[in-house]
Amino acid sequence: MSTMVYPRSEEALERLTQDEIVLNTKTVMQGLETLRGEHAQLLTSLLDCTQPPAAQEKSGLLHKSLEAIELGLGEAQVIIALSGHLSAVESEKQKLRAQVRRLCQENQWLRDELAGTQHKLQRSEQSVAQLEEEKKHLEFMNQIKKFDDDVSQSEEKAAGETSKDSLDDLFPNDDDQGQAQPSGEVAAQQGGYEIPARLRTLHNLVIQYASQGRYEVAVPLCKQALEDLEKTSGHDHPDVATMLNILALVYRDQNKYKEAAHLLNDALAIREKTLGKDHPAVAATLNNLAVLYGKRGKYKEAEPLCKRALEIREKVLGKYHPDVAKQLNNLALLCQNQGKYEEVEYYYRQALEIYQSKLGADDPNVAKTKNNLATCYLKQGKFKDAESLYKEILTRAHEKEFGSVNNDNKPIWMHAEEREESKWKKKEASPCVEYGSWYKACKVDSPTVNTTLKSLGALYRRQGKLQAAETLEECSTKTRKQVLVIHYQVLVIHYQVLDYLLDTTAWSELEAQAFRYTRTSDTLSGTSNSLSGTSNT
């Protein structure tokens, strides 16, 4: 019979780890199974023996031994099962500990947010108290004015007529406005599809988290809201498509293009089914999908989607709506990456015409579109046309800041060319700061003008006008440092506005559930040559 080795002392047993106990238990089980086989052979041989009394006594002992062996095997199996259960419990315990740590971090963040909110509330209450005092003072002054005996009846009558005229100017009659438009057309003229009210606060939360790079919060928040929407409204609902769009944009920011494309295609199918193929929301999804394909370099697949979005927006919003111009810009960029320069020029000129007619010549989109068109000219070797557009942008920026151009008030490109002409003269060219500090006119919150300075400087350098190029590059460098400071300030203001929206917006039940979910979740641009990936949801 085989022998089995057991620990000899209690101290040795206490020093054994769980894995060692399981290993020893399996060894014991193997020994017990061997003993059970040997006992079974002995019992069989005794039953064949010719001495009945002795055989019966030995067989009884063997039966008792077999029962003990079976009991030992059963206990060993229980120990192994118990070990597996303990391992599972320990794993779950580790998960719970990790979740507790995350919840503590989230709780600390929420406390900081609450402290900031309370501070804002105190300031708001102080402002309200001040306004109430001013209101009381104005009411008191109004009462005094009513009892002023120096005001004649004629003057009061004239004042009343003047007041009535001003009110008539502010609120003209309905007859002057023509027939009222349907609500759908009004929404279309205001930019097309809008985010539903019950998702607006959730959308702001997700955008805030994503802009901070806290995707580990933004993604679970979207998924939980999406699951709740599907339970309450069903999968084929416009709000579900909106949430799919939002989640897809978060994935796109993470460069998860495959997952984003799948969600956008799903959202597109839902919106086409529920809203119709010519709805502004369908155009928004098509645009997002086209931008996504463009970022992946699939320009041929993106172009028909962008064209279809353009057709929908022209049909719903009209051919001269600013959103149509944005779509034309995206389509031009897609064509430019395919070398279709004739189509690029056509689309940019159309967009430029819309911006100038609807938004005015000083709108930033006008300068951006001219800059994009100049880039197209450069790629075709049309350097004179590109130079002319760059000069138009800089001249317009100068006139907006300093007034009309004359001999004493010249834009920077004129000074640059003068320095280029005077470099052969004996006197040295004056530095850029002596030309009235024109670089201040290159608005630091307008990267398009700064890009134009660098582009025109590169063009001058290509033409051998090194002095002119250095002038524009020097001006661009001065503004670049200011751009970083201003952009940081703009981001701070943006986050403050989002916080204010979270404080003041009326929350729906879905949004409240979504925000509660964030309490238990993980602690949750572009140059002229890049596709404008606006978050059309």
C-alpha cells in the first residue's frame, strides 16, 4: 500500500498558504483513491477465501476502512471547493476596494465642485441683494417724480407719446412682419436641429468632461444615459440617436474611429427612420460621419456623405444659410485632399459669398475661407492669387483696428515690402515695432490672421523677399505668445459658463439620473487645412 505524508505539527499547518493547502489536499486525495483501490482488491480476495469466519471479520474491517476513505475524499473535495470560493471572494474584495478608492476620489471632486458652487451662490445672493436695494431706490425716485409739480401737463403728454413711439418701434405689429412661420421653419432658420431639452444638460456635462480629457467619466455617463433612454423610449427614438451621436464624438476625440463610425451609422439609420431623410438632424449626422472618414483619410467615402448633408441643408435652411457655407468648407477640404482643385475653388467661392452676404465682411469665417482658398491657390502654383488674398485678409484686419489705409496708416504687408525695397539703401530698415505696433491689430483671438502672417511670410521667402518675410514672421511671433494667454483665459471662461449652466438649468429626471451616475462612476483645434469637426449632435 502507498503511504501519504502529512504535516507533523500545528505550527507547520499554520505556515501553509492557501495554494499549498490545496496542493496537499489534492495529493491526499490521490493517496486516498489509491488506498480505496487497494482495499477493494483485498475485499474481493477475501470474499473468494475458504475460511468464512476470518474472512467475515477482515471484510468488516475493510468496509469500515473504505467508509473512512470515502469520508476523507468527500472532505478533501469540500476543501478544494471552499478554496475556490475563497479565491472568488478575495477577487471580488479587491474589485470592491478599487471601486471604493474611485468613489473616494469622485466624492472629493464633488466636494470641491460643491464648494465652488456655494461660493458662486453667495456671490449671486450678494448681487441680488444689491439689485433689490437699487430697485427700491428707483421706485422711491419714481414716486417722487410722480409728485413733481414742476412738470406741466403738456410735457407729460409729450413724454407719453414719445414712450409709446419707442414701444411701437421695439414691438412692431404682426401685420408688418407678414404671416407667422411654422415652428419647424423657425427652428430650421435658427440653425436646424437642436438638442432635446432633456438631454441638453447631459450634453453639457459630457462636453465638459471630454474637453478636460476625462473620458473615463464621459464614456460611462453616455452609456448609462443611452441604456436608460433605450429602456424608456426604445432603440428607434430620436433621443437615442442624439445620445449615440454624442458618444460617437467622444470616441472620435479618443481616436476610436471604428467604434465612432458604428455609432454614427446606427444614429443615421434611426434618424432617417424616425425623422425622415431630409431632416437637419440627418444632415448633422452625415456631416459628423464625413468628418470621421476624413480624419481616417477615407476622402472618397466622405465626399458623398458631405454632399448629401449639403443638399439637405440647402433644402431645409436655404442656399444662403451660414450652415450651408460651413458644409461647403468641409466639402472643399475633402476635395482638396483628393486634388480636385477646380471643385475646391468653386465651393470656397460659394461659401465666401454666403458669409459675406449673411454675416458681413468682418466675420471671422470670411478670413478663414479666404485663407483656405489661398492655400488651394498655393497648391496649384497660383502664387499671385494667393498673395492677393493674404493681403486682403491683413488689410481688412488693419482697417477694422486702425481705420482706412493711407500713406500714414499702412497695413503690415506694405511695411514689409517697404523694408524689402529699402534693404539695398544705406539706411537700415526700421524694426516692426516702429510701424505703429501694427502687430496688435493681428487680434490674438484670431488664429486665422496669425496663420495668414506666417503663410504670406513663407510666400515672400519663396520669392526671395527675405526682409519682408522676416518682418511678417517677427510680427507672427509676437502674437503667438499672446494667443496662448488669451486661449487659456477663454477656456477658463468657457468652463465657468458650463458650471453656471449646471447650476441654473432645470434638470429632467433623466438628467438627474445621469448626474447621480457620475457620482458612482470612474473620475470622469484646428488649422485651416484640417476638417472642421464640429460636434453636430
